Amino acid sequence: MGRACFFAVLILLLSCKTSNKESDEAFVGRPNIVLILADDMGYSDLGSYGGEISTPNIDSLAYGGIRFTNFYNAARCCPTRASLLTGVYPHQAGVGRMVYGDYGGAYQGFLNRTSVTLAEVLKEAGYKTMMSGKWHVGHKESQQWPTGRGFDRFYGINIHVDSYWKVLKNCDVYLDGKLHIPATDDPKNDLHPEQDWYTTDVFTDYGIHFLNQEVAEAQDGDRPFFLYMAYNAPHFPLEAPDDDIAKYQGRYMEGWDKLREEKHRRMKEMGIVPPHTILSPPDNVKWDSLSIEDRENLDFRRAIYAAQIDRMDQNIGRLVAHLKQIGEYENTLILFLSDNGCSAETDMFGMNWDKYKRHNYEVWKEESGWSVSQGQAWANVSNVPFRRYKRYTHEGGTATPLIAHWPKKIQTGGGINTDTGHIVDIMATLVEVAEADYPQQYNGNQITSLEGKSLLPLLENDQREGHQYIFWEHLGHRAVRKGDWKLVAVNAQPWELYHLGEDPTELNNLVDERPESVEELQKAYFAWAEKTGVREVPLKKE
């Protein structure tokens, strides 16, 4: 090699090294992001929100971070996921209802191309994007799947996940956009063949697997990562490992009446709800009116539900432990929340109450689908202190626990924040945290303006400019909130008006006493409905 050639090569190598160093330095300080979503979990199921279920790992995040007590979802799984992923209202993203029919416009049933996902935005900002779990915002074409909407890695199910032990028909498991496990009653746990295939476990296994592959062993510079863990727990059917169920059997024999009162008292003592909060009236039959046999069967159903949350907590503990093991824990922002209030599906005591009991548990323990649920009475406990359930736009359907944990940023561990927020705020928060750009155009499409407002100032113990209004609509259930005033209605029923500062559980309807407030909030709601494509009459019940 000639002298001139040698120096040319040397300069080129030094240039590449400097370039790579500058590229790596661009990522210094930006956090990793882990977003964890529970499915159908009630507002007060967690121990750190006053619940009786053992959730030490999630509680550790709560007590080391911030608990938001005035945060909202979009009332049901698909709409919430659409807003969570896009930062706009579900109708603006095309998922105003569910994903099983294309009714056009705001109700097309899959994420549209005038919205962008968290994965698309963060990927553009240099993040590695990974997801494990339940997608449920578009399943009919590959362009609608996670790998078609910005995720580099995906393990899970593109539609609903109504089983923990099986892969149901039309609910096949995909890995990176390719069919991985077709429908079967006996799916194999390929990462841990010695263990059963249980959704909560295998979703976590793959989340950790992706971290190992894409972060700990990365050779292209330590870029930050975004991991979206979308569990199906504790959505029905009631299915959990026997050892976890055994922890709770007998715990619920004292009944829902006493449990609701105890939980409400704890919530006030913890500061989760204001001291003047009145517990909503019971929405169940009196426990003492039931036979011993019925009580035992109801105790058993609730024990399985609790076990599902317990198991999810164990897996979140595994994930956090792995973040520590690979040295990424301190600079990882972890967000945990639920997609809607607890489900009352479908009856007072749950699905197939007359058919499935504790004595024949071996018959139905892995039936899956719409086999067994905990029912309205126990959901009334999960949603303490609020009224109503999943699907509704009253507090019981839309209030969600939100936990933010970030050791390098959050210095007020264990704090409670009462700022009013909405699921659309997650995109705005992560855009700011990741120093990303929310695009006006993406892949040739004009993008809907961001509706959310960043929570980052609140994570830094500062104040932010909040929402003037927050809106909801699902299956005709509708609501609008401004400050402490909330106007809400059940489908075609008349509007109700509540002052949530004085009446957090929506018990004192002021609609006749404050006509000026009703008029203002109605006007705002219908303007928003017209802007977002809301249709007044539901197309069908889903």
C-alpha cells in the first residue's frame, strides 16, 4: 500500500469512528421506554390504589414513581389502544368502535393512515421498537399489524386474546409479521419448552427475549428502545395457574359488601380519592342473602380473577429485574395503566353461572373463549368507588390507574398527582421524552394534529397547561369534561351533570340546577363530535 493510500484509509477510518461516536452521543440521556397495558383491570384493583390483590412489583413502581389518580382511558379496549398508540381520539384514528366491521370514517375498525403510531414516531427518532401481547387495532391485512405500523419486533396476537392456555381460531400468534403458532389447544412454549404456554408468561418471555437480542447484544451503538407490553390479563375468561388461585381461595368469603367499604376506606387514607368521596351505591345483591354454596363459588371466581392480576404482577417483576440485570433500569421510563374499567360481562355473577362451578372446575378450567367471567357484582368491587363499568363513559368505565416510574428523572417517589389527563397524552409525553418530532406528514399522508398534552412537566414535579375539554363517545355513551364539570350520558338517555371536585362518584346530578353549564358542555361536545366524525346513533351493539 502506498503512503498516500495509507493516509487516505486512515483518515476514512477516523472519520467513520468520529461519525459513529457523534451518532451514539446523540442518544445519550434519552430514556428507554416501557409501556405496560393491562386489559379490563379495575381502577382500584392494585394494592397501591387501595386494592386487596397482591401486586408488590407494580406497587414498587408506584411507590418509587408517581401515581396519577385523575387519568382517563377511552372506555373500551380497541378505542383506548387506538388513542394510546396515536395521541388522537379513537374516532380520529379510525377506531371509534371495535375492529370487527368496517363502517367507514371514524368507525373503519383499524388504524388509519392519517394517524401515526408511537412506534412510527419513535422509530424515526432512532428508537428500536418492540411489542409483545395483544394488538387489537387492525387485523385483516398485514399493513394493519404491528410490523406494518412501525414495530421492528412483534410477538403476539393481532386481534383479541380470549384465552390464556390456548391459541383460539382466528387468533393466531405472529412473530415479526409471520405466522408463528396457528390455532391450537396445545401451543408450545418455544422459549421455555419445559413450561406451559400461558399468555402472561410467554408475552413477558418475548419482551425479555427482544431486549436481549436488540439491546444487550446490540453491536450498532447503544440506542434507546421502546417496548410495548400489552397483556390480556385480567380480561375474561377466568384462567390462571392453580398455585396462584390457591393464594386467594377463601379470601373473598367475607363478601363484596364488606370488601367495597374496606377498599374505599383505604383509598381515602392513601389519598387516592379525596376524603369527602362518597362510595357509590352497591350494584349487586346482598352477600348475606346468598347460600353458602353460592358464596363459595363466587369466592372461587374472584380468586381466579385476582390470580390473573397477581400473575401479571409477577411477570412485571421479571421484566423489571431484567432491566436491572442489563443495566437499563435507571434510565428507563416505565408507564403502567389499564385500558378501561373492570368488565361487568355478562351477568351479575358472570358467564355460565348455572353451568360452571367450583366442583366441576376441571371441566371448564381451560375451555377459554366466553366461558367464565367474574360478573357485575365483583366488577363493582374492582371499580370502587365509582359507578358503572367498561364501555360506559361514567367514571367506572373511564378512570384508569396510571403509574410513571423513571429513577433518573422522577425524584418525588411515591407521589400522587391529581392533574386531569387522558390517554391521548401518552403520545405527547413520549414525543417530548424521546426528543422526537410528531410529523405533519408521514409516508405521503397528512397527519391529524396531536390532541394530547405532555405529562413530562408533571414527572419533573412542575405544572403543565392542561386540557380545556376532554371528550368520550363509545356505542352512544358520551361525555365531556371541563375542569371539575362533567356532562355524561348512557346511550340515548338524558344528559347528567356532575361536579367531580365535590362529587367524584357522580351521585348528585345537577343537570336541572346548572342549565348554563349543560349548554356550554353540550355545545363543546357536539362541536368535537362533528370534528371527529362521531355518529349519534350506534350502528349496532358490540
